[in-house]
Amino acid sequence: MNFKHLPRASILAGVLCLAGVSPLATLSATNTAVAAHDSAEVSRLLKEARAAAGKLATTTDHFHSYVRNRLDWRTHAEKAHQVKNEVNTLGAHLEDLEALHHQAAPWQQSVIRSMRPILVQIAQETEFVIQHISEKPSLLAHPDYRDALENKLELANQLARLTDDSVDYAEAKSRFSNFAASSN
């Protein structure tokens, strides 16, 4: 498609829609004198959280596959502790983000607030799994155990999508700002 014939506003609106941003909300936000700027430090920490969340999602997916295989309870325990360590790493990233909450742009604050309940649920499911392995190592096919692994997988993927989408949004927003500045 030849973009030369499209009005600049149409091109920008298309870019914003692809990034998941409402062009009308962006235009009204840029017209306000008190438009909040993204915090570069929060954006950097969100990138770190994205990497950690992606790793957790991969580990959780691998762990979830243990249900289909008849692996020793010690293998389950080892993977459960790996997940716990990765959840703790993400918790540290979240604490850093929450400490900068007041400096964050409204959309960044929303992402930070959305991360906590998901991470808390993952931690609770992880603790349940560790306790189940400890108390009932011969019952790894139990429905409650399988459900906890399934829930952890869904939550880890949700957290990975949230952080991935937020970083993608920040990058698209930055490209848009650079494009708008170079057009003026």
C-alpha cells in the first residue's frame, strides 16, 4: 500500500490502533497541558519484569508437562522450587516497580497494579504445589495438584502477556513520539 496518499493523521491512527492505543484518547491526552510522561526507569524495570515473566511462563509450561509424564516426586519438587525462585525474582522486580509507582505514567501505574494480584496467585499456587509434593508425594496425579499446575500455567502466561504488551506499548509509543517530533 502506498502511504503517500493517506493523510498523516490516518497513518498515525493506524499505528496507534496496531499498538492497542485509542487514537482519540491519545489526541485528547496530547492536547492537555498536564500530559504525563512515561518514566524511563519504570520502562526499564518493566523490560526486566518481562524477561523474568517470560522465563517463569516457560518454566511453568515445562513443569505443567510433568503431569502427563510419570516422573519421580523429586523431579516435581525440584521444578516447584525453581518456579518459587522465579516467582521471588519477579516479586523483587514488582517491589522495585511499586517503589517508583509515583513517578510512573498512568498507564504504567495500571500495569504495576495489575501485576500484584497475578503474582500473588502464582505464589499461592506454588506454595500449594510444594506442600502437596511434601505431604503427598505419591499423589501427583491428584486433581487438586493438576489443577494447581494448570492454574499456575494460565497465570504465568497472563503475567507474561501483560508485561510483554506493556513493553510493546511503550516501544510503540516511543516510536510514535519520535515520528511525530521528526514530522514537525
